[in-house]
Amino acid sequence: MADDAPRVATSTSPSAAGSILILSLLLALVALLFVLDLGTGSVSIPAQKAFQSLIGQGSGNEAWDKIIQLFRIPKALTALIAGACLAVSGLLLQTLFSNPLAGPDILGTNAGASIAVALVILAAGQSGGSSFLGSLGLAGSTLLALAASLGAAAVLALVLLISLRAEGPHSVLIIGLLIGFMAGSVVSFLVYFALPQKVPVYLAWTYGSFQSLRRAQLPALGGIGLLGLALALAQAKSLDALLLGERYTQSLGINVKASRSLIVVTAALLCGTVTAFCGPIAFLGIAAPHAARGLMRSQRHLILLPAAALCGSILALGADILTQLPRSGALLPLNPLLALVGAPLILFIVLGRPKRGLL
């Protein structure tokens, strides 16, 4: 990947007080959507009652309290964590590859994680059943997340290795798509030769959902997710330097190769964990970082990383609420819903900002 000339922001960054205000408003919106998500579903629960149940005061309706505590709080927490992880993963990849369209689904990262999940689901014994992923305990969930992260890291490392010999950001996208197709072919072969009763389980997982996690699995998702987010924040200085080119990064005494490797590991950990539990969620990892940049008007990753995480949680919680709008008990599929929002955004980026670079 050729060393880019230093890029200078074309917009004025807000003051520290302005940044804190925007982040506070985003956090408040996350809290509001979280409560609304608790009240939305086949059984509609008033937001005030949902909040009372959330803080342990009780809603006054025992059935509502059970629904919220057993099902909706784990689901809403899953959406909140998954959205933050995918958004930060997308921001890391866009900075690493100097490309505004880089993301977990575009660069084949989801496909790499899918291979590991497919192996687990399709090779499981007859007792797996349709609730196989939901039946995993903490240890099994952690191993599944790490396996998916390893698959995602392998694909990302391969894309990075090949992209070092490529010229231009568009070559990186093509490389990522081709490797993603190759990983998808491996999954197709696994599905073709799998036991017939296992195939519907895997196909249901590919639609993406925040519904399948249980309380026993949340520590695995939350723990690994927090670890990935902490690693990303620790790399804020290196990420800022990479925006200004490889030579500038080296002049600061930063080991470029080691920095890139750590970014790959962090992005894969975040994306792979979410993919393992929620399926290959599309578009969110691309959309949220751009929303964060538009709001914060800054290139500093110490500001962008928390903003992207909050934007990702907002998009994920909003999408989860929309999937439950049908009152019949049926759920709208998550990925097609995100595609309706994400595809126009990508078209806007491609057609509206063809020569402006990453930011």
C-alpha cells in the first residue's frame, strides 16, 4: 500500500466543551433508545414501566418484569455492545486502509469469521438443534468468539499483506471482496456437505439478529468487546499518525508494522466476536464511523472512537426496534433492514465524495 501524503482536515474541529456536549447527547440518545427497545415487541410495554423494571423498582406487572428481565435486557445489551464493537472495528479498518468504504463486511472479515462459526454449527452433533448457539455456556461462547476472531484476523491479515503491493484504495476493496468471495465459497462447501438438519440453523444465523444471546453468554460478548474497545483507545495516537502517512508515523518512533498488526488483531477481535453471536451484520461498520466524523468534525481518534461506538449503538438499537414493529410476533430480518439504510449511504459516499480521500 503506497505511502500517502499527509492529509489535513478541511473542517474546523469543535472545542473540547463542544465535543463533550455532543458525546453527552449521543450517550443520552443511547439511553433513550435502550429503554424504548425494552418496551418494544409483540407485547408492548410503556417506556416508563420498562425503565422502572430496568432499575429494579418493578413495573407493577409481573409478566412484564419477566419479559424485560429474561429476554429484552439481554437483547438490548447485545445490540448496544454489538453496535459499538462493529462501529469501532469499521473505524479502525477505514484508518488502516485509508479508505472510507472499508468495513468488516466489505473487506471479507465477516466471511472469515463465518467459516469458524459454520464449522462449529455444521459439525456439531445431532443434539445441537435450532437453539444451538443460544445453548452455549460461558466457556463455549468464549471459545466460539475467539475462533471467529481468529478467522476474521486471518482474512484481514491476508488482505493487508496483499494490499501492501497494491496501488490505490480501490485495489484494497477489490482484494477484500475477492478474498471474501473465497471465504464464502468455503462456507458454501461446508453447508453443501453438512447434515440437512443443521443447514437451517446456519442459514437463520446468517440473517443477523440480536435476539439469540442468553444471559450466560453476555459476559463473553461484553468482556471480549470491552477488551477490544480498550485496545482501540490505547492505539489512538498510532491511528492519528497513520492518517498522516507511513513516514510521519515512523518519525514519531512508532513501529508501523507492529501498529498495523495490532490494529488488525483489535478489529478482528471486535468484528469476530459480534459475528459469532449475532451473525454477519452488514453496513453498520461502515455507516457509524461516517456518522461520528460528521458529528465530531475531527480526525482525532481519541474523540472519534467513543463517538463511533455511541453512533454504532444508536444504529443497532434503532434497527432492533424497527425489526420488532410488526405486532404479530414476527420479526423483520436485521440485515435486509440495515441494507436499506446502508446501501444509499455507500452510494452517497461513492458518488458525492469521489476525490476527497478518507475524511
